[in-house]
Amino acid sequence: MNDATLSRGGRPPRYDAAVPEEAPVDQSRFRAPIGTHDVLPPESERWMAFVAAFAERAARYGFGLVLTPIFEHLEVFQRVGESTDVVRKEMYDFEDKGGRRIALRPEGTAPVVRAFVQHHPPVPWKVWYVAPHFRYERPQKGRYRQHWQVGAEVLGVDDPEVDVEVIALAHGFYRALGLEHVNLVINSMGDEHSRPAYIALLREYLLDHAAQLGDTFRERVEANPLRVLDSKVEDWQDVIERAPQLTAHLSDESRESFEIVQLRLRELGIRYELAPRLVRGFDYYTGTTFEFQSAALDAAQNAIGGGGRYGKLAEEMGGAPTSGIGFGIGVERVLIACEAEAVAQPAATHADVFVVNAFRGDAAGEGSAEAARLVYELRESGVRAERTYGDRSVKAQFKAADKSGARRTVVLGQDEAVRNAVTVKDLVSGEQLEIGRDGLAEWLELRNDEDHVTKST
Ligand code: HAM
């Protein structure tokens, strides 16, 4: 042991430890893969609260939970668009042991539509989900290879009123979290009567500039000119900004529908901005598209949710023509935005009571057995109870109780045990009280309820 070890507060080396004979374990193999992360307590408490709040809100809007597999046949996801980055570059796809082409879910809409086509539920079919999504992207803050989304979809009603309900569901969720710096941007992708003519016009316009902007630009335009519109490549921005806009080329039906969406949003007091170049990352969108952007995040990752209407996806999967609309909200990004705006912070969770074994010289383990029994009974009757393990002094147990954040300790002693009682000590006021063992759980529950009421008022 040398002074340096001591001054760094490190443990003294154990000279009796066995010297490993094998090569040391490569610890980099035992870390979460790049672009993924573990969510540990207390951060996970925040996740649970987040999902619970979304679930409650979705139920209020009439949505039921849908659970689809984490992987699907590759074809399901190919339907979201061959020209999209998600399909071209980011899919986690592989061949399974039966030789099937499989992909991990990169987005949530295609599996929901696949399930709809497969099971023919009655319409309108209103469902919500919470699920991990996988995209092979370059990881950075707010952009991960596994991220989580909560989302919602409505299938079977092609009505702008539904578009507004879906937008309102997401909009209210951000508000309920306390986020204030969230901007809603909307656009319309038009329908089969307006889009082909617009795409032809856009392609022609963009190709006119291809000579000066290079091969990648030309390739993108040829694959799908719409994909160029929301590109962030700096050199292309001038040309993109002057490109013809879809909303100026909508069919009468699409325009009327989009106008109703806007009118209703205004009537509900939901503020929005028009974003004529918002095409979003999938080919399935027709009609209304929207995105929620956080002004508290970097522009590259400021989308904290987005969605839109998709008119053809069910048919493309062999189903009857069925229009749908929905959105996905990125859980990690919203939580980063909550941090940036200092709202919806994790509530510290802790035990309600800490059981202390104060049996004198507990060699027979009587006190320890009593502590185990009491902790069990309290937990089973709804009280969060904690204790220490092993042979710890009363002083050490009280120290652990303090650290645990519990409001009260229940002290077990021989003298009280004779009277079938325990001593409850309030760690805040220092008050001490003897309580009968039989009514203890009920008494503690009552005190806890009172504590919660005082805390929340
Ligand atoms: P998306 O815009 O690709 O849409 O994803 C939805 C949200 O998930 C984004 O706004 C963002 O918050 C989050 N997100 C996406 N990629 C990542 C990533 N790599 N890391 C962290 N967060 C991410 C969809 O997925 C559509 N399925 C939405 C939809 C539903 N459209 C119609 N219905």
C-alpha cells in the first residue's frame, strides 16, 4: 500500500487475490454497442412516467395498444420507399437460420399497416405503440442506432378531421410534459391526382441544375426528386429554395382537405407554420405531413416527432385501399428537450420505510428473521420497505436508512417484540412512536398518503 493509493481513496490491493492465468477479458466487447445505451434507474423512472403519460393520453383519445414483432420480413419495410435513406443505408437486415430475409424495425408505421392488413380489424382502427427502432445511422447526441418511439396510427378514415385529432394528440403530449419551445410545421404531399405532375415538374427543374451540382445530386433527383427537397447539403440549398412548391400544385380535393386541417388547427388554438419543403423521410406519405421541432435542440436533431397521412401503404401490402395517418415521437430526443427546458425531470424515488434490526447480540438471527418477515409483509401490503443485509451494527443501519431517502425507520428490538410492537422513527422530525405490530402496515400506508398529499399541495 503506498500513499498515492490512500490519497486517491482507492482500496488497498488484495495480495491474496488469485493471479489470472488467461489473457485479460477484452472489456470493449462487453459494452453496449455504439449508438445504443442502457437506461438505468433513476433515469428509467422518467421513461416509465413518459410512457405512462402517453398511454393515458392515447386512451383518452380512444387508442388501444398494438404490439408488433421487433422484426418483420424485409419486404414490409421495403414498402416505406426504395429511395429513402432508411431502406437504402440504415436497415439492420439479415438472413435468419431458415434463410428468410428479416429486418429489425426501422420505423413503426409499416408493421402496424401489415398487422391491419393481416387481421382486418374494424375501422376506424386507432392504435398506439411504444417500441425500440433500429437504424444504422452515424451516432451523435439525439441520433442513435437503437432509439425508442411512442407513436399512434389511425387506419380506415380519410378525413382531415382525423388529421387534426392525431396532430392534437401529439401536440398536447408535448404540452403536458411542460415543453414550451416546440414548433409544429405542416405540409401537404398531395394525392395521386396532383403528385405525379408535380414530381415531373420538380424533376425537370432540378435536372436543369444537375450539371452545376454534380453526380450525387443527379442520382438523388433521378431516384426521387422529392428526397432532394429536405436535403441539408449546403451547396444545394439555393436551388432547393427556388424549386416549385408542392402546395402550389395540389388537386382541388387535396387543397380543400389541407385547408380544413389548417382551419381546425387554428380553431383549436394549435399554432403551426407552413413548411412547403417538408417531405419527411419516407415515400409512403400522401396528404398532410407534419413535424414537431424543438427550438431547444440542435437543428440537425431538432425533430422530436413527426408523421403524416399515407394513402397507399395498405394496398401495397395486398390489403384493400385504406388510408391511414399517424406519428412517431422519439423518446430520447424528447427527454433531451425536457432536460434542455428543465421540465419533466426525474422524480427521486426512494423507500418509504427502512427496517432496522436492533436486537442485542443477534447471534441466533432472531432479529434478522423478524426483519425479513416484516420487510416482506410491508412490501406485500403496498409499502416500499428496505433493509440492510448481513450483520450490520445499528449505527450502520441508521446510516443506510439516511442514505436511502426513506422518511421513517421501523426499529425492531427485543423489548418491543415482547409487546408485539415496533418503534417507528420519523427521520425528518426526529419523533419516535411505539406502534403495535399488527396495525403497522396500515398505519404506515396512511402516513405515506398524508406525506404525498402534503408534498403535492
Ligand atoms: P421519423 O420521423 O423517421 O418517422 O421518426 C419519428 C421520430 O423518431 C423522429 O421525429 C425523432 O424524434 C425520432 N428518431 C428518428 N430516428 C432517430 C434516431 N436515429 N435516433 C433518435 N431518435 C430518432 C417515423 O418513423 C414514422 N414511422 C412516423 C409516422 C407514423 N408516420 C406516420 N405514422
